[in-house]
Amino acid sequence: MSIGIWQIAIVVILVVLLFGRGKISSLMGDVAKGIKSFKKGMASDVTDETDNKPKNISDENQDSNNKE
């Protein structure tokens, strides 16, 4: 049993009736912003990998303990 065009149409109509067109469009805008920020974050991670010096979190914790 496969999903037909009528089942898809009924689901789309129900979603539009429940949420309204404005809510769906704002939700899609938020999804697009999330995707853009994810891509931007991934691009900045690639540029950060060019820094060959590994970061050690325990060194930072020891430095903050020594300052006290």
C-alpha cells in the first residue's frame, strides 16, 4: 500500500487548516535561517582546522585555578 496523491492532499489541507499559512511560512523562514547558520558554522570549522595547534581544555582549567 503506497501513499497516493489524495492522501498527501488531505494531509496538506489539514496542516494548513491547523497552523495557517502565516505560521507555516514563518516556520519555513526559521528553518532556512537555521540551515544558513549551520552552513556558516561548518565553513568556519573548516577554516579553524588550518590552525595546527591542538587545544587542550585541561590546560585552560589549570590556568583559571592558578589565577585564584
